[in-house]
Amino acid sequence: MPALMPSAVDVFESGDAALRVVATSGEPEQDWATVHRLAEWLDGCGAEGLHGAVPTYDSVLVEFDALTVSARQIRAFVALGLRQLALSTDDGATPREFDVPVVYGGAYGPDLEYLADYEGISVEDVIRIHSSKTYVIRCLGAPAGSPMMDGPDFPAPVPRLKDPRLSVPAGAVAVAGRQAVIAPAVAPGGWQVVGQTPLTLLNLDRDPLVPYRPGDVLRFRPIAVEEFAAYEGQMMEARRAEAHPAEARS
Amino acid sequence: MSGQIIVQQSGNSVVTDLGRFRGPRYGLPVNGALDQYSARAANILVANDDNAPLLELTALDFRMTTTSDILIAVTGAPLSLTVGGRACPQWEPVSVRAGETVAVRGITGGLRAYVAIHGSVDAPTLLGSCAPDTVVGFGLQLRDGMAVETLRRVPPIRQPYFDMPLFRLAVERPHPGRRLRVEVTDGPDFAEFGDSANLLFRSEYTVSPRSNHIGLRLGGELPERTTTGEVLSRGVPVGAVEVPSRHELLVLHRGRGVTAGYPVLAVATSLGLDVLAQARPGDTVRFARTTVAEATAGYRRSMQQLEALRQSVITVFTLLGIGSPARWRELPAAACG
């Protein structure tokens, strides 16, 4: 039995050096697994001229050097990769678990009150809903390998800021639409910032630069303002080694 | 190490290469030289690997001196180049003696220039590339007084007769102007813009001063998305043309965030991105529709010209006894079996 029955895909031209591959089963979990496993396969297949693959939710951007390979050849690689996945019995890496302390509200989460107003619930409820979910990291996004996650179950999708901020600090914990994220680096941002973690996500001396990968799971834990300093400067690390895979999704 | 270049006037200059191609899969933009053709040409002109670290100068004047004899080439936007006070040609190898000052002034016909040094310079790398990443705070931004190690010295080469130009390698140069033509292919979400998509090819756009290595913002008549609803974040290619607001078109360049939630109307071709790298605020841009097949063929023709240049440089440098690239030195050994 294959571990994953890959979704059917559509392939779109995206300029002379990239293709967008979209999984079309309509089953979010299957489509997500398909594009991530396909990206892994492409990264490991060693095809000349293939720069790499950027998988997100239901799609993967495949980048290549137009001098050495053509879009048509890359399409053939994608088809081959999907056939290989259908035969593979490997069910991928075991998810690791991350525990992320967060100071909610105030200067750390300037949009918390607005968000509570907008959702028609209390600030405490926003914090409770946000910190009670177990998040799956769906992909690494902009900026700087941000962990992109399916958002908390708020009553309504979260609107983006009308006026994006020019600078959001590293560690900012934010939500938008039905998504959640932590900012690994200072960057402009249009998401609603509900809190901030004192942990450091990005380490330029490490390869890869962030400790998590798509498929890992993460929980937010409210802490008091006074506790922020105690965690500051600590690197974000997986909470348990991969010794207890059965508990990883508990 | 063989010596150092000492930056006297940094202007707006960095050490870069062709980009961090392993970056996007980890959420980092590719970055690297924005005008890839000019950067490759500069390195080829001094017999470096295409991807060797070199200097990228943006808009502002630049001066440096060197503690050892070096060989350089300056490409990119038209400018005035002097070495030790002598006017020197751009797009040709230029010999610089220890103690002489290299001055680049008046980058006006475009926005970016490249200075390659034979043997290259020493620069830290991240995921295999020295390209600066402003978001994660990595890279060598040059400052006044900064010293950068050069990796090879080259005895001075001077034309003994009346300072005639030393080389005439006749490189194909880009022709930036104030009115730019940028080729694009249809983006994966072209249909989401309905008939208004064609406005992109009929209108003229003006480059906003808020443009940078992440993306160019262009004012003009804007296509409008006819569909609504949240778009899931997706990997977006360098060159993606998006309409994120009612005021401006956005064309993403090599510093772009790798994922975004805006529909991709069109994608600038690799050669089109080189044109955009030289666009100055106030320049006008017209987009011309092409196909991926034509864009690829055009890109490969352009790379063939650089390959021909590489052969000429290797021939000339071998005659002059200038250290040649590694793969050239390997040839006799291979021939000897």
C-alpha cells in the first residue's frame, strides 16, 4: 500500500524559469501532502538545472534554470515524481512538537483588542481560542521562513490591516484570514498582531535556518509580561525528541 | 589572500553573486545581482566563474583603491569610469595598479553597475551564497573605509602605445533608456483579470520611487481582478506582476518574499527582469506579451553571447599569461591522459 495516493495536479506556466503545480483533489490534507512530498522528491532527485521547490497549501512552485532545462522537461520530472510517490511506502518524517510562550496584548500584541471587537468576543476568548489549538506547520513562508499554520477557530476570518505596518518585530504572533504565523525576523506586515514570543526562531549559523519543517506541530502558551525576559534570547527548539511520535499529535 | 580593496566612497554598494538558489525552499528569497546579464558579463570579462562574488553599485558614485595590482571589469548602466585619473572603458577588462583609485561616477543611464575583480573577493556565505538578504540581515554592505580581501593579484597590463584601449572584446551591452520595454508571459492567474488583463499591454506605466530589489511599483492604468475571495498563499516566481492595490502595479524582483496571496497576472521574462533592474524612478515601462518558448529562446541566445565572450577572454588571457579559470587549466592534464 502506498503511504500517500497523490492528488491529480494541474501545471501552470509561471514565466520562463518556474512552474506552478496545483493539486486538485479538493481534499486539503491530501493536496497538502501531495505538494510537500512532491517538493521533497524534486529537491532530492538531483535533476540538473532544477533550483528547488516551494510548497505551500495546495500548490508548489518549481524553479529552474532556463538555460539548462526547459519547462517541458520539468513537467516530465513532476509527472515522474508523482508516479514515484504513488509507489512509495515511506510516510514521511515524524512530526516534532514545539511549545511557544507568548505574551498576549499590550505593546506585544497591539491588535488584540481590535480583533476581539471585530470577532465579537472577549480578549480572554481570543487568547483562549488562539492558545488552545494544536497547529500544524503547513509551509515556510515569507518573510524568512515563517511557519505558516491553519488559523485558530475564530468566528469570522480575520481581516488584514488596512494600513500594513512598516516594521513588525521578530517573534510577533499574528493572524489573518484563516491563517496563523510567527515572524522570524523584523519585516513589514499586514497581519493582526496578537502577541509576541521571546524565543528566537532564526539562526543564520544553522542549516536550515529555522528549527521546524512543514508537518511539525506547535502550541502557543500564554505567559505574563514579567516572564518575557526569562525566555529572551533562547532558541526555539522541538520540545521532545522524536522518541514519542504517538504523542506528537495529542 | 593577495591584497585588499579599500572602499573610499561606498555610495550604495554590496558584495553579491547570482543568488541564493537554495533559499526559496526555506522561505528566503533568491536575491543576488538584479541585472544578471551584466553581473555575469563582468565576471566573464575577468575570467571568473559567472557566480563569483562581485560588487553591485546602485545609483550612487563609488570609489575604491587597492593594495595590490588587480584586474577589474565594470558593466551595467552607462557611467564614467576612471582608474588613477585615466578614463577607462566599461565592459572591458581594466588593469589597476596598487595604490590607484578606481572611481565610478554618474550612473545615470540606468540604475545598477557591477565591478568584478579577477580572482574575486572574500565574502561570507549563507546557504552557499554571499548575496545580501535585507530581511534576515545577512550580507556585505560596503561602508567607507571598509577593506575586502581580494583573492588574486594580476601584474599590471598596459598597452605600451599611447594608452590605446587594451582589449576590444565587443560585448553585447544592454540598452537601457528612460523608456523601457519589458517582455512578460501570461501568469497562471491571467484569467482572473478578465478582459482588463489586456490593459497591461496597452498602457504605459511609470516607475515609482518606492521601488527596490524586492519589487518595482508602477503607476498607470491597472487591470482589475474580476474574482473575489481569499487566495491561499502560494510560491510566487521572481518577475510576478501583481495588482495588490488600486494605485500601483507590483513587479516582484529577486528580493521578493517567496510566498504571497495575490493572483499572478503575468511574469516578466528573465531578460525582462534585467531591464527592470536598470529602471530608475520616473522611467516609463511598456509590457510586451510573449510566450515561454520565445522567452526561453531569447534567454538562451543571450547566454550564448556570453559563452562566446568567455571563449574570447580565455584566448586573450592565455596569450597574456593571466591566470585562467580552473576548467581551462584542467584541459592539458586531461589531454595528457
